[in-house]
Amino acid sequence: MASSPPRPGRDTRVARLPPRERILDAAEELFLREGIRAVGVQAIAEQAKTTKMALYRHFATKDALIEEWLRIVAAGYAAAFDGAETGHPGDGRAQVLAVARFIADGLPDIARRGCPFVNSIAGLPDRGHPARRLIEEHKATQLRRLTDMCRSAGARTPEGAAAEITFLMEGAQVSAQNGSVDRVGERLLTAVEAVLARAGAVGGR
């Protein structure tokens, strides 16, 4: 799903970060630009203006750094789901639309930098890799939460509606990343509303 928001004034901002945060910031910049497997620890250390030794004090291995970065990205999505639920208590339809808007709002950043999960999964062919498992667990949790929202909205088949909406949101991210479709955010919101209407989902009580 969507990437973290763009980070303005990177050079001056990064210089003020603690070492661990500088390393994570540098890793994100390089992983999104070049791919997680193409980037070495030395390049990350140089981007963070630190040393490999200092990097290894914070992260035992490069794989541990990849996993922590993806954990932070996943937490951003979890926070968006939390915000949709607290912002629209008891209104599953509004919750789903809030999540869809969060994805739509993040599409311009996806177009510039790519989706962290889409970009990373290609570099994680081992299904047992901790970072790969983190991505799969994150996606499964999101699907469960969307299903609960669709159920709260009164969808006749909440599992099916949630699967369709997930398909639309992830497809919108890929389309934004490769530039294959125009007005992706607008089309995503229209399509999600259509799924909810077809499923019989209604507003809050």
C-alpha cells in the first residue's frame, strides 16, 4: 500500500537526526531508489554520514535493517486504519472510504518513489525471510481489518468486498508507480464506492 510521505529538506533535516534514525532514513532513500538487494551496507553508511561499524551497532545485519524499515512503513498503514476507525466510530462504510482516501492521497509519492512493499518483495524470494513474513503478515492484517469494516457497514459478503477493495487499492498503487493510468486516485475512490454500493454497505447508524 502507500509509501510514507515525502520528506522535505532532507539534507538539513537528516543532519539533526540521531544516528539510528539517520541510518533508517538513508536506507529508505536507497532501498526505494535502487532496490533492497542492490544496496550495500557501505552505501547506506555513507548516505547516513556514518560508518559501517556504527551501523552494525544499531542493526546486527542488513536484513535486520530491512525488516525494521518495513516495520516502520507497516506501522504507518496501521495508524491510518486506526485513524479511520476512531474518526468514524460505528460507520464501517466511512472507515473504508477513509482508508481508500489515505491510499489515494499517497499515490503521488508512490509515483515518484515506488511502493516499499512492491519494491521489496521482489528482493525477498525466500518466504521464510523475516522481512518477507512481515510483509505477508501486514497484508493479512489489513485484509482482516478491511473485512471487519465491511462487515460493520452491512456488506452482504464482507470477505468478498474486502478482497475486491484490497485488489483495487494495490492495483492503484502499481498503476501509479508505472504511470499506466491517469487520475488513479479519483478512479480508486469511485471504484471503492461502487464495490460498497454493490455489496449493500451503508453508512453509520
